[in-house]
Amino acid sequence: MSEKITEESILELARGFMASRVLLSGAELDIFTVLAKKSLTAEEIAAATGTKLRGMVILLDALCALGFLVKKDGRYHAEPSAAPLLSATAPDSILPMVLHMGTVWQNWSQITDIVLGKTMPGLNKTQGALAKDNRQAFIGAMHVVASRVAPKIVAAINPGRARRLLDVGGGSGTYTLAMLSAVPEMRATLFDLPPVIEMARDRFQAADMLDRVELVAGDFYKDELPPANDLALLSAIIHQSSYEQNEVLYGKIFRALDSGGRIVVRDHVMSADRTQPLEGALFAVNMLAGTEGGRTYTFDEIKAGLAAVGFTRIKLIQTQGMFSLVEGFKP
């Protein structure tokens, strides 16, 4: 049973955006990079970031109150545990993902108008250009986060005797790398957009696995997929598309698999009434704000789409938020 709704709980939720906005502005002004290795006065920080002193002082003090910065003797520096996560120069920085949340913030600010039909969802031209310029850093940050859970996902998938993997929309190859590491006999095909494929090439070369993967550039909304595979991974893709678009993609994957091949879908899997889990319900709102047809789906919806193109023995093999897994087989 959920906790009772009270006046204070309502107001606490309503003002919850405030701390988030402080963090996002700190990231957008690159304060954490500036303060990662040295202490500076507010005047020095304002000069380095091209900002007004009054606003910078108030923002810096709020970041201190939230624990991201430390203030001592009128000087500020990044909290030691925050610096490697939020500095642009840190190798495992998640700053690009935090900056992406700034773009999400802009999209979410339009949700009321989207529901009213006054505006269309998606990025405006300025945001789209920023996302394009920042694509490499963002995908790199996604890899840092995903690489920590990828081995567990591969274990849950249990590739068994599969020897030819097709990773559809596989990004820079986080899950493909984990799969190849777990199954030395396996080879893989990673299919994604041309700019992403070049990022994947660098990653596989650094991992000394370039000889075990075929990198194929294309658009799965428009193109057929490379054939002759016995395992296909569709990871964190279906939420960005409509039910009809997903069914078309399922059909392409079906044709790309050999008889007996398996598809595994990784994504949110919602309860039948779509209200649980909370993370998935909120992610559906994110898709409302950022896509024309995306949302999160129930198991029955995923199953129906897979069955419509010919998959059988469809079942839910893991329920774990965005890391839920659904499998199906080609007869």
C-alpha cells in the first residue's frame, strides 16, 4: 500500500525540481570541471564561466548546501567524491548524462501543452544541435554506466550455444562486448547509425575485439537487418517507438534470425494497468515529451507484437525496471 498523501508530501514533491535545477545549472556552467582540481573564489569562478557574480554566489552556495561543493575561507572546490563524476576531464564522468537531463528538462516543461495538443513532442533545433555535438561524450557516459550491469544482463540472458549475435541499435557496443567476453566462441554484428558505428569501432579496437564483430551502419526504421543470426538483442529501443513501429522492427529481426533463433528485448515492462513500476510510468512521460510515438509497454503488448510476426515461446525472463527481459523464439 502506498503512503498516505498529505499536504506536506504534495508540497515536497511539487518543489522537488529545485535541487535538480541547481545541479543542472551547475553542470551546464561547467562549474564542476572548473573546481575539480583547485579552489577558487566566487569572483574567479564567475570570470572563468562568464557569469554574473550575484547569481554565481547564490548558485555556488546552493551547490554547497546540496553537498556537491565545499566552501572554506571564501573559496569553493568540488567535493572529492563528486569531482570524478561531474568533471568533464574525468575518464568515468557522467557529466554528459547530467547535461542530457538538462535537455530532458526543456522537453518536460512542455508536457502540459503536449497533452493539450498545443505543441508537438521532441527536441527543438537548438537542443537537437547540442545533442548532436555532445553525442560522443553522452554515449561514452552511457557506456560507463551500462558496463557495470552488462555482465549481469548477459548472465540473465544466458546465451548458451548462441554463436552469432545481432545487436540492434547497440550503440558503442557495451552489451556486445559483454556478450563476446562471456562467450569466447561467439561473433557479433552491431547495427546502428553511421556516427555511432565509428564510436563502436574505436571501442572494439581498444578492447582488442574488432576481429570478432561486424559493424554495420544503417537505420533500423528504414533498412533490413543483416541475416544469419541465432541471437538478437534489442536493448532499450522499443520505448522510443510506437507499437506499430516496434512490430515492423520485430519482423525485421525475425527475418534476420535463423530457424531456432532467439530475440531478447531489454526495456521497461509495465504492469497490466501501466501504473507500476513508478520508474517505468515516469519514463513513459519522458517518451511523451521527447518522441512522437514512444512509451513503455506491458508484457502482453510486447508478447502480442512478437507473436504477430511469428515468434513463439515468448516469456518474461527478468523483471527489473529498465533491465527487464523478454524472450521469444523463431520456429
